[in-house]
Amino acid sequence: MAKVSPFKGWRYNPEIIQSLEDVFVPPYDVITPKEQKQYYDRSPHSYIRINLNNAPGSERYFSSANILNMWIGSGVLTEEDQPAIYILSQSFKINGSMVDRIGCVCSLELSELGDTVLPHEQTIDKHLDDRYKLMESTASNSGQIFMCYKDEEMILETIYSNIKSEPSIRVDLDGVEYKIWPITDKTTVQNYVSGLSSKTLVIADGHHRYKTALKYAENHNSQDSKHVMVTLVNSQNPGMQIMPTHRLLKGIEKSIEDIKKEIEQYFHYKEFKGAEKLLYEMDMLENQKSIIGLFHKETNTGLLLEFKSWDILESKMSDQSKSLRELDTNILHSFLLKDVFKIDTNRQEDLKHLSYLRGNKPALEMLKKEENYDVACFVNPPSLDDVFSIAESGETMPQKSTYFFPKVYSGLITRCFNK
């Protein structure tokens, strides 16, 4: 099953980098062009220069490789003395309360998807070429693949609770406190490695990065290429949170009256004035399954939708498991986006009408910062049980069904090949 191991990671040298807050960056795929420039301006040693270089065309990959080699040569990045697993604590607020998510950064032996490692979401393969070129030019794992597993024995959490030393890295990144401890004690490392050997891993974030690593391994016959750097988190950990990913629709010229007529075929609905009232009513429901909120911006109208067409759902998706069929995002995509708004998320040209609203802030707070939309669709997040059930059945959720918070930032640890 899962074969994990320690590795000698490369980390920023605190004797050269005085402010670690200025060099770590979010995963490449959540960084906007505006944010990319901001990270560039923040520090000449920002990891943005590795993970999302701004040089034109294919030159960006050569630039990333040159910068990585330069930082290694000049001591900006230093290698761990011994192979280690890295305990990662991320502390953050959810609904006003602090929680800690405990993870382990380690090396994972690659295997084809569908056995030891399971995907849970559909992917867009156009991103694979970019990440492959970066991996090939830098000969490194520069970003994290975030995975979860089930462990009621809480082996990782026990290791964390027994740590007595101060963390090697302690930094606040956008309201999340990161702490990292390299663990080199062979008994402790072996305890974790053995505990993971019977586990199945589900990719939470980083499907493209995992597929990239598989492609790299096919084309490079070396021991390093057969492994990839991952962050593993126990699904039983109280900090393992899934946030909702709401949809914003633009270019919609449908009146609220036409919308109400068309949704009646599939949904019961209640009407409210304003997004605030709609979201309040959604939160007050005891049973939130198959509930979707629809806000029509032009008329300031909120519709609380309750799905009712279970017979149609079952016949339309008879080849899918019950968990996948009844997933809120599946209902949203199939019966609301596709049938009412004529947006097919499987068609590339339709995606121009769709953007996403996600994070750990209240939906209303995030919505107030958005202007370019006509309709907002609010959904509740799937449970971790849903994620595991669907992944273990060999199925995948629609794109953007989950938003695991917080993200694991890039630059905390780099795994280099043959350095």
C-alpha cells in the first residue's frame, strides 16, 4: 500500500533570509497575475520565481531552474543533514475558534492512480504540460501534493504531541500560523512509515502535480523520479476542513421570472430579499443536503432551492454511485447550470461564464468584493466521508467540488533530485 519515506529537504537559510513571511507563496494554481507581481515585488528570494516564474514562454522554466541552482549554490537554500519527515502544524480560525491541522511532509513512492492513491476530482489536463516542463527543468518537487488518509489510531498526532523542541520554521502566512519540525529520529520515522503502510491515500489538492510526477517517472529512470513529495493529513484530525466552493455566473441574460419558471421542474424554492437573508436561511436549516442558494444580482432576489427530482436523478445517473449522484455540486452542475443556465462544465467554451468564490471567510463577505457576475450559486461542502466513499468507488467528483483549507504553501520544503 502506501510506501512513504524520509528525505533530505532543502529549506531557506534563516541566516540569509531574515523575513520568511516574504518568501513563501500559495500553490501556483490559486495565484492571480496581480498576486504574482506582488510576490515578485515582496522579495528577490520569493519562491514565486521557482513555482510561477514570469519570464515569457518556455524561458520561464529555464529561469526557474537557474534561480533554484543559484540559491543552492549561494546558500539561500540549505539541505537537511539527515533524511527527515517534516511535521507541519497549521493553526487557523474556523467560525471564530482556533484549530490545528497536523500534517507530515514526506516522500511517497509513486503508483498508478486507482490503487494506493485515489483521485477525488476531475482534472483539466492542459495544466500538465506546464508543471511537467517545470519539473523537468528544475529536477525537483517544488510544490506540495496534499493527501488525506484514515487513521483512528492518530499516529501522526501522537508524534506531534511528543515534540518538545521549538519549530525550525514558525511563520504567519495570511492568517495561518505555520510551524515545521524536521524529525530525524529513526524510531519515530519508522513508526510513522509503518503506520502508513496499510493506508489508502486520497488526493485532496494536487491532482495535476501527481499526474506530472507519474509522467516524469515514465521518462526518467532514476530512484528520485520514482518518488514525489507529499503532505499527508489524517482525515480524523479536527483541523481537516472542507470549505464550500460557490459559483459565480456572468453573461447571464435570463430574468428572475424565467429562472423561477424553469427551476420548478427540479426544485422547490422559497424567495427572499437579498443575499444576506438567503445565506442566513441556508445556515439555519438542520438538514442541508441537496440545498442550493441562488442569488440574482440585478433584482436582489435570493432563492433557497431544495432538490425534488430524485427519480430523474436516479435514471439520469444510474451508472453512478448514490454518494456521487446525490452530491450537491453534481445536482448543481446537472440540473441548474446545464439545464437552466445552459452552462455545460464539460465544454471549455462554457467555462468563460463561470468563476468561483471560495475561502474560509463568510460567503457574504467574499461576495461583496465581487462585481463581475449576474448570478451566484451557493453550495454546502461535501463531507470527508463523501470524498472517501466516491474516491474508493473509483469515481470522481465534478471539478471544484472541494476546497481544502488552508492550502499548503510552496517553498517551505523543496525536494531536489540528484543534488
